[in-house]
Amino acid sequence: MATPIGGFLSVINKYRNVSESETKALFGTVLGSLNSGADFSTADVNYLRQIKLVTSYSNDNQSLPEELLNILVKIVSGTWPSHSGPQGKHTNLINHAVVVLSGSILQSLLPRDGESSSTPTIEPKQQNIASLLAVVFAQGREHDRLAKLASQMVRWVSTMGFDYQVQCSALHYLVHTAKLYKELLSEDQIFVVSSQFSDWLSNASIEQSQNPLLKQKSKKPELVTEIDGSDCDEFFTLLSLSQYYSPDQLMNIHTFSALRSWLEATFVSNLKSMEDVSKSSLPPSDGRHSTEQTSKSAKRFSKRAKEALLDKACEYCLRVLDQCSRRPSKSYDVELLHACATEAIFTLDLLCSLDPTLIPKLFPAIKTFHSEVTEGSTTYPRAVLAALQFFINYGENVVFNAQAALEDFFEKVIGNLYKDPFFAFDAVTFLHDNLEKLCYKTLILEQFFPNLLKILAWNPRTFLGDYIEILPAMISQTTSIEMFHTLLDLPCTTAALEFHKRSELLAINPVLTDIKPDWVKSVDLMQKPENKPWFNFVLRAKGGQGDTINKLQILHSLLSSMSTHPRVLYTAESVLVLLRVFFNTVCEYAEYDLMTNLVPVIIERTSLVYGIQGYREEIHGILASQLLEIFKKHPALVVDQQRELLDSLSTPKNMEGRENIFIQLVWIIGEYSSPAHDIRCTTEFIQKYYETLEALFYENSMNLQASDSPIESNSVELVATMMSTLAKLASQCQNLIPRVILCLTKVSQQMNKSNKIGAEEKMIIRSRSTEYVNLLKFPDIAGVILSPPPEILSGTLHKDANSSSVLLMRAIARLVD
């Protein structure tokens, strides 16, 4: 069976490649059908749908014939002769579909800014006014019609007893006008519309409307009810329920839906313009007077607007929050409460930004609502997020510490709802919007980063880009090492979450045991008492419970069956990106003490990586390159971490599967074991490194000669790197030169005689050995070439570009070239 998405894509591809002849035939058929004089039919709806698909997805720019375009304009404006027959419910639906499709086609085809338009003038008595307004707005700002239409819509909205549907459409498009073309609305017009907003919010009837289908009306009207079924004893809101709604009640609902957008488009932009004026530099004399006048005008307008709308909006939102504390009589009303509470809190947040004097009045109400929601059995996650946003924005104004509320959300709510894609989006958006405050003013991100990473572990493809920005804020001096372990084991977290999901589904529907036996096995593994500590740790909510767990390989083996799961594989790909972000942050901001603790952990974890195909190699590549960066920034680590480095290099068995890491460690020792980097690099210190590396060099070369398998390129690279490091150590401690010459010569000769090593590898080893032996015969030169002073590498050794030595060296270089 084809999936809905697959069917949709096939339709798009069909109309994307439609031919010109097919398009002309379709236009001709539609013209013939519409000009027939008959009522609109389902065939007309299908034809218009095809035209919409052609104009939207065709690879060629399709234009409609002028005659067909004019017909569509007349259909939308209600002047096209049709509807001659009786108007039943089915006929009305077809007519509505034809009008909507015609308007949608015109929106994409009619002229835009700077072009002429053939759209007719809009009158309030015309049918389909909503579609007409949409067509006009689609043509842009520059048409004079839009400016006139804005004034027209203000009159429709502000006229008492005007047609409800016209007012509703006008309200909708006035908000759009304020958002996109605010300059079309004068301050007086904004004040008039705001006053009408206030009236619709506060003066809606609390009586239920009569059934329009009944001929005999009831003499005693019933009151609208609260969400819990009781009679309404206060003013009407969108949470006041009625079987039939009157126009003023419907306008009340529409007004609240548009309230926040209107406030943002008008009052917030006015407030910003006032701030810009106050912050801008004042030009002399006339300019200063003009600026002061603008500021006074804006302040007067804000005061009038507050009197007209803000108080009523505040009262309305508080009433909605009070209604949300009631228990709904019908279960499906829970979602309605959730949505209304969220919108009310966001609106109150906006009102406080417009009038800070409201904060002390509104804060207790928001706090009470938050307590009721978090302590109750029903959770409103979006409303809780809105309340937390309010606390973060205005908590300092009333000396309120939001730490407890944030901890409850980040621990319990995220821990329960991380699988919900809508909640995950809201939570990540909340993190983005408040990242700086959460990072610098709270410890939330450090405490609950394991819970936050569950969102990414469950949605690795969706939120990777967001977590690239969020991750640095979760890293601190105390969480860095635990974060490193958590990132490496994030695929294990994903696998454990999958196990947890299966456990929940099997608990709800045990019949699944007959369908998916592998689920039963994974759930049994998770529920065994001896395995619970591993799963409890990897699914923990808070950090600070230990960097990692002992015998981590046990957890890896328990989750081995999930190593090919698609979600686990996507998580592994995300880890490769996040590890680079982690190291970039740590290398830039971390103190030296953290690096001394992190280096041994990096070396240790190279042998403890979850067994996903190719994952270990990718991780090793990242860790090897990051070790180079760390030691480059902190060369003193070669001294302070000598014991850990020697322990890692002293056992050749540790090298298996980690050749890249060993190559980098050997190179690092040779590069930074020098008094030029740290005066603690004495002769005795260098000799300790040399003794271990010499023994490792002999043993590794013997293993290569005795190996039955083909020699790999990284094995030859390791031999060459060891030669280089031994020579560098000898250049710093000249007592070692005879031993190094003997060692390199001996190993080179042995490997040259071996039949197990290829000719190309022999040539590389022989040439490298010969170069270092010849160089070490001149100790003074060897020290400069193998371990050059930092001044040479940085280019600051010769500062005088005109000195004779520099000129001579340049001349010799040209001759040699």
C-alpha cells in the first residue's frame, strides 16, 4: 500500500511535468464548464484543483487565459451568474469550495507590487469578502487599493451592528495589515480598533443564543456555562461554553485569538520606536525638538492605548486563568484549557512588557496557576513553559527565584514527555530563547543535561542543529568530564530509551509478545535486577552522579542488539558532530586543571566505545585530532601526564584497534618533550620516555616481522613516528644519540631482511632510518632541525628583514630552487 506522502509526491511530480498541450486542454475544459450557465458541480471543483496544482508545481511558468482569469475574479467577488437552482447543504459546500479555490489561484497569479491589478473594489455587501481580502493582500503594499481598504476595514470594525462575518474578516486582515504595513494605519485608527477590541472582550452576552432552526423561541434564555458545567456568573470568555453562540460571543472569541498579534504589531513596535528615539543621538536645535515631539506623541498614544485595551486584556486573561483552574466536565475540553491557558499567559507576559506596573498584580496569579498545574494530575506542558518564561522575564522585579520551578520542569516534565515531538520542539525553543539566562543565572543546564540530551537522543535528526548551539551552555568546569562520557554513550541512551518504550507498550498491550519476540527479550534484559543499575544510570535525569560507570562494556553488551537500529545510528552520527563542538568549547574556555583530568579519560575511553559499525573508527579519528589540539595549547601536559602516557604506551596489547591514538601520543611526546616548552623537561625526564618508547619500538618491530597478516599502512606510520620521536628525544638529550643510532640501524636492517614486509614499506623505513642516523651524527644541527625553537616555528626569530644573514639565506634558497 502506498503511503500518503508517497501519493502526494506522485501527484506533485505529475503536475510538475505537465505538457503545454495538456495545460491548454485543461483551461479549455474549465472555460467550457464555467460558461455553460449551470450551477457549480464537483467537476468544477476538480478542474480548479488541477489548475491550482498546475500553477503551483509546473516547471514552466503557467499563466491563465484572460477570459478565465476574469471569470475567477467574478466568482470570488460574487458577481458570476450561477446558483440558479435550490441551495441545499451539498450545493453550498460546492459553491464554497469553488470560491476558495478561485481565490487561492488568484493569490498566486494576480499582479504583485508595482503592477496593475484587475481586482474589483470591495464593498461590504459583496459575497465572499474573506476571499476577496486575501486576493488583495496577496498583491502587496504599493497598490492604492490596500491603503483605502485599511480605512474601509477600520470603519467596518468600528460600526455597531455591522455584519458579523464581515467584521470577523476585517479584524483578521487588520491584524495582518498592522504586522506587514503598519504605516497604513494612523495612530487614531489603531486607537479606534483597540477600543473595539476592548469592547468585544468585555461586553459579550452571557446568555446562550437561541437555536436558529427552531421557529418558536424560548422565552427564558439560558446562561452559558463554565468549563465544569456550572452557570457562568462573570463576563463571557472563550472558555464559556454554549450550545449556540451569538455574533458578539463569536467576535469575543475571534478577538482573543487575535489579541496578542495585535498588541505585538502595534503597541510593541511603538514601544521599540520610543526606545530607539531615546537612545539615538540628538541632532542640534530643530532635530532635538522633532525628536522630543515624536517621543511625547508616542507616549500619549501609549497612554490612550493602555486605557483603551490593556486593562481589559489583562482582566480577560486573568479570568481565563481562573477558568482553567476548574475541572472540565468533558475529557476533550482538557486540550482547550491547555491552549487557552498558554495563550493567556503569553498575552500577560506581553502586557507586562508594555506596562511594567502590571507585574506585581499579575505575578501571584501566574504563580498560583503554575502551582495548580504542576501539583495536579493533568499536565499542561506548554502552559508550564509559558509560566516559566514569565518567571524568567519578570522574577527579578518581584524578587522571585524560579530555580525550584525550573528544576521541577527539567527533571519531571522533560523526563516524562521527551518523546512527544510537539513538546520537544517547545522545550528546545524555550532553551534557545533563554539560553543566556539559564546559563549564567541558574545551574539548570549543568544539573539536568542528561535529561536534556534525551530529547536529542530520541530525535537525533530533528534537533542536531539546535543542540550544536545549546551544548556549549551545558558544559562547565564541573560537568565537562561527565558530559564527555555522556556524549560518547549517547547511542546507548537512545538504545535504552527504545527498551523503555518497548517496556511501556508491552505493559499496555501484552498481546504484542506474540508479534515481536525480540521486544520481550530486550524488556527482560532491562527488568533483570542485576541489569537495572546500568539502565538507571544511562537514563538518569540529573548529572553529578558520577562521571561514568564501572565495567561499561557490560552495558554495551546488553545493548548490542540495538547497534543497527536506525535511531541509534542517527544518534551516533550526531555524536560525531557534538564531540567537535564539545572539544572546541573546552579547548577555548577550560582551565588547565580540567585538561589534566580530561586527557587520561580520553585515552581510557578509546578502548570503551559502543559497538556500532564504523563508530569506533570515527571516534578514534576525532579523539586523536583533539589530543593534538589539547597538547598544542598546553604542552606542559607532557610533563604532568607522564605517568598516564607511559602506562598507555608500555603495553603493546593496548595498541590493537587504537593505532591512530598511539601514533598521536608518540608524536606528541617527541614534539613537546623539550625544555623550550617546559623547563621541567630534564635529562632524567626525557630518559623515562625514551626507555619506554625504545622497548615499545623493538617489540612492535618484532611483532610486525612475525605477523602472518598483511602489514597495514598505519603500522608503518607508527614505526616511522616512533623513529621520529626517538630521534627528537635524542636531539634534546645527547647522551641518547648512540643508543638511538644503534636502535634505528638495527631495526631498519632487521625489517629490511624480513620477507613479511613489502618493498614499499621497506623503502620508507630504510630511508627514514638513514635520514635520522645521518642527522644525529651532527648533534647541534639535529637539535635545531628535529626540535626547532618556538621562535622559528612562529616566524619571529629574524625580525630584521634587511639583515645580511636573511638576505644571504634568501639568495641561497633561490639558487637551491
